[in-house]
Amino acid sequence: MKYSKYLAVLVLFIVAAALPNYLGLYQLQIMNFVFVYIAFALSWDMLLRSGQLSFGIAGFAGIGGYTSVLCGYNFALSPILCILIGSAVAGIVALFVGSQVLKLRGLYFSIVTLAIGEIFRVIVRNLEVTGAAEGILLPNAIFMGNATKTYWLMFAIATFTIIISILFQKTRIYYALTSISNDEIVAASSGVNIFKYLVIIFVVTSAIQGMAGAAYWQIYASVTPEGAFNLGFALLPITMALFGGVGTTWGPVIGSAILSVTAEYLKLQFPHGHLLVYGFIMVAAILWFPSGIMGVFKQFTAKFNT
Amino acid sequence: MINSIVNQFKQRNFLFGFILILAAIILIGIYKPAVLVEGLQRSALYALIALPMALLLGIVDIINLAHGEFMMVGAYFAYFMSAQFGMDPIVSVLPALLIFFIFGLIVYYLTFKHIIGKPPLNQLLLGFGISLILSEGMTAIATNAPRKLSLDYVSSSASIGGVTFGTFEFVYVAGALIVLLGMQLLLKKTATGQAAVAVGQNPRGARVVGINVNNIYLLIFCVSIALISAIGPLFMTRYTLFPQMGSSFTLKSFSLVAVGGMGSITGVVYAALILGMGETLVLSSLKYGKWAEIIYFALIIGVIMYRSHQRQVK
Amino acid sequence: MNVRKIVRVMVAVSLIWGALTTGALAAEPIKMGAILPLADSTGKDGSRSMELAVKQINEKGGLLGRQVKLIMMDDEMKGDKAAAALDKLVTVDNVDIIVGGVGSGATMGAIPGMKKYGKVVVWIGGASGKIEEAMAGQDWFFHLHAWDYQQGALWETGYLEMEQKYGIKRKKTFMAYEEGAFGSGSFKAGKPIYEAAGNELQGEAFKSAALGGGDYRSVLRHAKEFGAESFIWTGYDKDALPIMEQAKEIGFAPGLFVGSPPGWPVDFKNTPLNQAVMFYSYWSEAQGVKNKNSKMYSDAFRKEFKDDPVTYFGPLAYTNIMIVAEAIKRAGTLDNAALIKALEATSYASPMGDTFVFKKSKIIDHQAFASPKIMQWQNGKAQVVWPWEVATAKLIYPFPAWDKRDKAAVPAKKAKGEKK
């Protein structure tokens, strides 16, 4: 039973690795959406496991995206280096912000993370160095637009996020943080330094979001305030994680994959009303599978085992 | 200074807060009288839109991410009542209240009823789905074309001491006061309202003492939907109508409820006053107006942080 | 029960993949791939006009003996979505040529893909000068819109000519612009031109109702305090009527009241507040009086959709398809090099009132655009007041004060009845 799990993961990775040979450029482009949403949704979920509901994905993705494009534009650094810098800057911002706001709980924390992202959006829109409202265009896309290489880049980022998430569930931090989300007072009295762990996980997840955003906008060789700080990046990953099932590694992954592909598919089928159908899917999903696809899967395996 | 205003109100030290606010009003009034009027009108609109959410989210802990979309649907209702039957939008507030109470009932039975008691996050997803259905459904019915009734009275104005200002938007001030008083009466003076507060604080305990919890959720939900939808007609007298207009007001309302403090109806009104006045004041400066949004978000963060700090000190 | 649920999910997923991976069937018709923001009024006018053009072409027997098929993709006004749309059109549908385009942001996202494929692109949107820079030396790129600096300069010419003819005053100009790329880009491009003409220019950004704003009073007050003789706002259709109402509310009525949304809301023609409001555009239905192509287009559009185009992206998108169709006819093939040559020989009398001929712009090789026009709302109709060759009415100047308006002269009520 235990080995079959690893086997399944192995098969999944082999399939993912083989995909560029079989997919056209358009499908590879959609895979970019899938991978970037996996990184967003899963990193968001990692923070949620510690009891903090963040609306800040768009903000950190935007910071990463802007930093990396600015590095490329002003210093002509290699795109990969730009992405790493973007990730690092998002992490550093998260460190400063997190050490201040992680004491907040519940909706208060959510609103503050949202507001921080919005502040950065207004700043880049008003400054000349960030290209003001028109944004910045890079002369060339990463890998000169080679779709296979781009696929590997996004695949690597998504895989990295998955690995971090799996490792994270085996560390002391995870046990500490689950104890926070269960009962903070008990956790605190048993000597767990809640705050330190929260800051660490906030920095790590924000750096991942920054990295994904940085890579994403390197692919399109441009950033605009409304595009990079798009609130869709805050809400859609949350939706995807919930759709797949929160609190697990594979839930957000599956949710992101299904919903990103579905969104594109609906767009082809109903050019004018795809979002309407998307809305109905969401409502139906939450009413019929309230704990997401992973929840259904667990119920199923539980029944199968008895 | 602003933080201390909130704090003082939090401690019910009304007198001190009152004096501070009065001083601020006089200062602004001398500096830029129009800011006072327009800031008040803007704050009132913010409060009006956020109050129904404060009731639903603050009192019974239901997150409705389709808040702004219900307002949008209500606004379209008024538009078509006016286009088809020549009904004045302000008059159509009354039928809107009734119709959208029933609409809320249907929405509740079809959706929200089934996720009460489930993880609260599910409400987010549900609300997001409903908001898409409402805005895209409205696009399918009424197209994306922006609409705006041409009403003569909305640009009515008055002049006092050489300052010309609009008078119509005092409707929002009146509306906010009525809704505020109504909610206060409901929550403080009626058994249902007190039951709602009890349900919000401890649903299980409320059930134990014999409160029909389901009915309370249902009632508060429908009242909130009816109110926000009936604000739609008032909103659309001054603003252009289009199916995607709701989402920004959902986020705005969220922020106001968070700044005002969960569970506090009056807190939302103070929050709206601070944010609306602050925003109008910054906007009134030609040079720094473009940073108004930053001030707005910084105030949100500042007030929330300060209050959390206060709680920890205590 | 649960097994069935899982099977259902899996079937759905595999169906979706199947549909995504099987795209192109036998490539019989000539395929044009269009990228437009379908949910926006510009995209709606554009997509309908393209359909109309393709229908007309096919009724006349198509091109090179083949039918024309138009495949439309929504860019949702986002760069990443435009890039995905482009990939889909080129690799799944195997389209022969790319057309469309509205917003600069969406265009920017699609540029890397356009460069990668090198397919012929005949693009009607994206006025930002940054796009021109990015397209330097790309011979397959044909642009059918003026760059931001060009339109600013041409409108300035219009003002100078109107100053002489009508004696308009605009020493003090106030420009209010929406804070996004569209508004602030226009301001940046217009600023040096205005100031070079010796005018005092004051500018301020506002939050468009399209993005959750809608209170313009502080900006209007600043314009009033500045003593603006000319007031220009750059924003969206959602801002149009509230700006007029709030200007009336604070008693602000400068001599020239100018707006420049991409299109006007349906209700704007019914309001008494529209009288003498000027605006920038590239086309008005009123041009049909003077121009038979324009009239033919408007009539055909109305017949097909029982509706009127509200933005110039309607006739522009129509022009887009027609220019491509004529080039394909001339080339006699879909080969890239031949098509580029044939496009270079374009001379198309467009319903926009101009003849489109490709020329070099500052940076790129192929640009052709309709002349920018200055229009004015007069008695509920949009009239062209400049350039003189295409003008359909004389300028009403100055903008009448709010309390000196003859309400009876405006057919507001009648227009309302018409709509039913």
C-alpha cells in the first residue's frame, strides 16, 4: 500500500516529463497556467495549514514579477537569475511584513495581506522606474520563447513547491504549526515558538509565490500593474485549492490542474459565457464535494479498505 | 490620532472621541469646506454598502463574497423598472426590498443552507461561484454595455458662502443612518436580534438554549441580501451600471468590516467615516491625490494593527 | 456512489483533454485568427464587424476559391490570456493570418509569441509607443492604429485649425485621465504636444468607475480652481455620464468640454447633458452622410445585428478583415512573403472615411491608420467637426453654461421611446 503511493507519484512525474513530446504549443501554454496555479494554490495551502488565511498571493506574485522584469530590463541579467532575485525580494518583503502582521488572526490577517498587495500595486503604478501605469516590456521572453524549455521551468517550480510541501509535512515546523491551528494557547504553553515558525513558513510560501510570479512574467516578457497584481491571482488559487481539497499536498495540485484546464476548455466551448459555467461548476462542487476532490478520494479509499 | 479615535470609541469613551472628531471636522471645514460635504457623502455610501455585510459577517459569521454582485443585481432591477414602467429608482427601493428578500430566501435554501457548519472557507468558494453566476448571468441577460439613467435631480446642488456642493448624495447619509438605526434596533431590542448575536457567538450553545439556529441564519441572510440589493437602486442613480461593478465593493466592504471590528455595527460606520474622509481629504490635494489609495490601504492596515496591539497590551 | 463520482470526474477530465488536443480538422477554408476582448464593447463591436466582413466575403464566393473561416479568441484584456489565445490560433487551429487586438496590455503579452511564430499579423489595437519599439524590424507586423504620440499631434493640429476658424480659447487646459495604462499613456503622450503649443497644462489622474471608482468631484474641482478654459478627460464609457452630472453639480462648464472614451454608453445620447460635449474618435455613424462606404457599413451592421456599433473598433475591425482579404486576393497564395508584399500594396477605401495605405512610422515598417477626428455631441447625435474634409457639422462653441441650456431642444424622451 505504501509503495503504491510512491509508484503513483513516479508515474505522474513520468507522464509530466513526457508531455512536451506529445503536446502542441497551445497545450504547453495551458500547462504553464496549470503549473503557476499549482505553485500559488499549494503555497497558499501551506500557510493555511498553520491557520492563516492569506489574500496576499497576488501581492507577492506581483512583487516577484516586477523585480524579475526590472532586473532583466535595467541590468540585462540572465532570466533565471532574475527569477531567483524576484523570489528573494518577495521573501524579504514577506519577512518584514510577516514579522509585523502575523500576530493578526482570521479575517484581519486576510484583509491586511490583501491591502499590502494593493499598496505595492499603487506604488508601481505611480513610479517612473517601474514603468508607471503602462508597465515594462522586455526585449525578449525567457529562453527566447522556447515552449518546451518554458514548460520545464514551470514544471520545476511546481515540482519544487510540491517537494517543499511534502517535506514540510514531515518537519517539526509542521507539527508545531498544526498545533497552532488546532489550539494556539496549548501550543504556546507547551513551549512552541509559534511566531518564529509562522514567520518562517510565511517567508517560504511568499518566496515561492514570488518565484512563480517572476517566472510567469518572464514568459510573457512584460509586466503591467493590473496584470501582475491581478486580484484573480489571489482568488483563483484559493478556489482551486478548495476545489481539490485543502490541508493536503495533492488536493491543491489536482484542483489547480482540473480548474485551469476546465477554464480554458470552457472558453473554447462558450466564448461568451464561459465564466458563467465556471461559476456553476464552483457552486456545484462546493455543495456536492464540500471537502474537495481529495475528500471524495478519501471517502472512497476508506470504503474500499473496509 | 486616528488610531486613538478608534481606540477611544472602542472603550466607549464617547466624549473624548466626539471632541476629537469635532475638532477634525472644524479643521477640515476651514481648510476645504467641500471636502467635508463630499467626504461625508462618500463615507455614508461606504457605510451603507458595508452595513449589510457587517450584519451577516460580523454577527452570524457568514462570508458572502457575492455581496457586491447582489447590489449590482438590485441596481439592474431598478434600471429596468425605470426603463419599462418609468418607476423612479428611489421608489423602487421598496419593491426591491421585498423581491430580494425572497431572492435571498431562494439563494439560501439552494446554497448557503448546505454549508453552514462546514469549514468556513467553503463559504468563500461558494460566494465566489455565486458572484460569477450573478455577474455573468447579468451579462447574458443585459449585455456588458454600461447603463446610466439620466436623472435630473442627481446633479442638484446648493451654495453656502460661495461653496457649491451636491445635495443629492445626502440620500446616502440618510440611508446609512436609517439602516444603522434599524440594525441597532433589531439587534438590541428584539428577541430575534439578541438570538442572532447569541448564534454568532456560539451556535452550539444557542441551540442548546432552544434558539432555532437555522431560522436565525436564514433571517439574517435574507435581511442582508434584501438590504444590499435595495441599496443598488440608490447606488445606480449616481454611478454607471455594468455587470462587473460589484466585486470592488465586496472588497471594500470586507475592509470596512475588518477595520470596524467584527461584530460591531457602529464600528463599521466609524471605519467608513475615517476611510471616506481620509480618502477625500487626500484626493482634494492636486499634488498628492494620486497617493489617496495608499493612504486608504495604509489606514486599513494601521487601524487593524493598532487594535490588535491594544488587545495584546490588555 | 463514490466510485461513480470519481469515474465521472475522470471522464470529464479526459474529455476536456481530448477536446483540447484535437483541434484542426481538414484545412479546407482559409482561416483567420482573431484576438479580441470579447466581453468589452470594443471587442463586441469588433467581433461582430469581423463576422459581418467574413460573411460578405463568403457570399461573394470567398477567397482564392475557398471559403473564409474566422476563429475568434478572447484575450480577456490580459497579456497572458492573449498569449495563450495566439498559441491556440497558430498551433491548434493553424490559422493563416492573425488579426484583431484592442488593449496595449494584452498586446504586450502576445508579442513574444508573435515574434516566435513570425506569422503575418494585421493588428488594430495597442497604441502604446512601447509596442512600436518592441516591433522594430519585424516585417510581418502591420499596424492599423495611430500610435499614442501620433494621435496627440494630429488632434493638436485640429485644435490649431479650430482656433483660427472658431476662435476657441484653450490657453489653460486641464487633463483628467484614468490612472491605468490607457489614461496615463494618453496624458504622457499629449503633454509635450500641448505645452509645445504654448498652453498651460495641468493634469490629474482619477480612478475610473470601471475599476471601482466613480467620484470625480475632486478632479473637477481642481479643474475649476485652475480656471480651465478647456477640460479633457480620458477614461472609459462608464465614466461618461457621471462626469457630466458631477460637473453640473459643482457648476463647472469650461468653454471646451472634451471626453475621450473608446466608446460612449448607450444612454449617453439620451441625456440633455451631452449637448456640445466634444470627443476624440476615428469614426462616427454620422459620416455616412458624406461617405458611401461608411453608410454601407452602418446599414449592413444594422441589418445583421439590429444594433449600432458604439465604438470605432467596429469599422476598424471590418477594415482589418477587408484589408487582409484583398491582400490574399492579390497575393493569390497564403505564403508569408507573398502576403507581406501584397499587404504592402494595400489601398483600401475604408468605412472609416480614409483610404488605408501602409507607410513607415517612426520605427516600424508598416502602419496605416484612419485620421483622428474631433467630434461633438449635437442634439443627441455624434457629429464630426474636424477635419474639415469629413466634417458633418459646425462646432458649437462655447460649451453652454449649465443654467443656460435649452432642455426642450434635446430629444431625450423621444430617444427613450425609440429604444423600446
